Amino acid sequence: MITLLIFALTFSLTPAQNDVTAVKELERQRVEHLLAANWDQLENLLSPTLTYTHSNSVTETREEFMDAIQSGEMNYLSMEHTSIEGQSAGNVVILNAETEVFASLGDEQVMVSLKVTAVYSNHHGSWMLESWHSTRIP
């Protein structure tokens, strides 16, 4: 009986809940590709109109962000979402997370705790990161 109830609850997610679940998985994959330097796979998850705002307030386009990480100017050594929540709004899913990041920027290494808002939009059936905005947690 309990198995049947769990099975029924699993398949009773609304389309909006399914979108949030799918986007959370894509965000997990994005972080994995970022850390493993899988640039092609990472770029496939980034919208052509991406704006990526770092916790130091520097905002980059997709091309600027990819150039910075591919050149080694910015090197993400670890990134972990310690909590992540999402909500769906039509063709957009908004993720809010608390994230621990260890990175090097030039010769400087930083470890920061962040509050992050990530916005994914649906581009012809494919979810892509449209906006990333992070703020340091004091």
C-alpha cells in the first residue's frame, strides 16, 4: 500500500513542479561541467543572452564568461549548492540557492558563501541559464 502511495505521489507532480525538478538537475549538470572544464557541454546550457553577475558585481555576457573560464582567468575549484529552491513562472524557472564557492581569480584564491538567483528560460523546448546573480553572505 505504501509503495502504491509513493508511486502515485511521484507521478502526480504538476507540470510546473516537473519543470523545477528538471531545471534543478540541469543546474547540477552545469556545475559539474563547469568544474570538469567540459566547455562544450557547459555552453549548451547557457542562453545566448546570458548575463552572469559575480559576487564582486562584475557582470559578463555568455561570451565574456566563457572566455574568462576557458582562459583560466577565473577558475572554479569547487561549487556546492547547500540549499536550492525553485519556482516556475511559465517559460521561466527561478532558482534560489545558498552556495559555497572556492575559486581562483588570477593569483588570488577565494572561498565565499553566496546567495544566488539563477533564472532558466525555455528556448524552444530546452532550458538554458538566462541570468545568474550572486551576493556574498557576510
